[in-house]
Amino acid sequence: MQTHIRDTPGHIPRPALPPFTIRPARMGDVAPVGKLLATSYATLLAPDYPAEALAQALPYITRPRSSLLSCGTYYLADTGDGLLAAGGWTYHAPSGGATGPREVGHIRHVATAPHATRHGVGRALLEHALFEAQLAGVRRMMCYSTVTAEPFYAAVGFVPQAEITVTLAPGLEFPAVQMCSDL
């Protein structure tokens, strides 16, 4: 899939992205996923979070989770030369709580490379994850969204439920938005 932006008056065209494939992540993807998470979150979250809070949170939210990389439902938008996006779903909530009913899934650790935002890559990856979850019997998808990503999730049908804080470590709370979508 290659994305092009039409030339319109007053619009500065951006270069098209290289073609990419959406594929399941594997344990060998630890380094590129870590790089993507670090670049994405440090850049894209900066306008919406205080610098000190973001600096404290980044070591926790940019660490690739081996449980996600090996679960088969965490996907990568891969050009062959690098990653444009990552994200997926599990039956387990991000907080590590017990698995709920098999009809409920949880969006997990979504990130898009800053240069790939607004090109449809993140949406394609998320729609792929939602399609696969629906095939697995999931009927409701939950999501802990960053404040920054709330409009992105709303654009694909997620509805905000409440402002929440996610505990990243003892004494380290990170503001988020709980969202959900019926599939």
C-alpha cells in the first residue's frame, strides 16, 4: 500500500511512504520495536504531556513486551527496511489483570513513526488488528489511549469512557483515556 497526498492549494504535499506489509511481530523484532516506540512516543506525546512526566514515563512505555512480541496478535507495519507502526490486541488488559470474557479484547502498545502519521498506516494496522480480533470472537475492544491518540481511536469508532491514570511503577501515574468499541 502506498499513500499519496493530492496537491491542493495551500497544502504542502508530503512524500509518499514506501510500500509496507502488516505482519505478526516475533521475538527478533525487539530492537526495531523498541526504536519505534521510543521515537514515536517521545515525539508525538510531547505536545500533550509535561516534559518531566513524559521523561519519567518513557523508560516504561517504550520497552517492548516479550509477551506481546510472541503472542501472535501484535502486528508490525514493515517496509522491509524499517517499521512504520506497531500494535495489536490481547485478551489480557495492559495492567496485567486477569483475562476477562473471551468476547472482550484490549488494544495494546500502538505506535506510529512520526514521519508516517496522517498517511493511513496506523489506521491500516489497527483495522487489521480489529478484524483479526473479530475473527477470534471478540465483540468489544477496550483501549487505554494516551491523551494524544484519543482522536485517532475516535476516528475508528472508539468512544471515550473515562479519564484514567495508568500506574507505570510505584508512584508513577500516567494520564490516559479509557475507550471502547463494539465490533
